[in-house]
Amino acid sequence: MYSDILKCSIQNEDANFKGKTKPFTHTILGQTPFMAGAIEPMMYVGIKLTLKDGTVLPIYVSKKKALLNSDMYLSDLKETKSSLLKIQERIG
């Protein structure tokens, strides 16, 4: 139920850790290039829902891992923002 949601946020999970650890414990900050000259990290974009009882529910929007600021990443981020707004409207 939406009334059980304490907070929600957009997260970029490091692709190396998806499914291997608790959801969204290894995240990557987005929006700016990681390091000039270095290999950019691959990630999955999603929404982290934290329930009032402390449970974390992941909603992965990315179907495939994406490179920061790539077309795929930006598309996934746009879809994620839209979904987050809908959730936030319902939880008030």
C-alpha cells in the first residue's frame, strides 16, 4: 500500500552488484561524468522505496545495464522520474 511508503528516491545501482547484495547499497552518483579518461561505470536505474518498517523495495526501470549519460541511461532516467512523480503523488 502507498501508505506504507516512508520515502522514495531515484538510484543508480552499480551493475557489478545488482542481485549480489541488498538492493541499492552500491550506488553511483549520476549527472556528471565519473572520471575523465577512466572507464565509466555501468549501472541500473531504479527507484528505492523504503517502507515504514524499514524494508527496502527496489523498482528497477533499466532492463539492461547502462553507461552514465548514454542514450539508454537518459531514457531510463526519464522513465524513472515519471514513475517517481506518480508514486509521490499517491503518497502525498
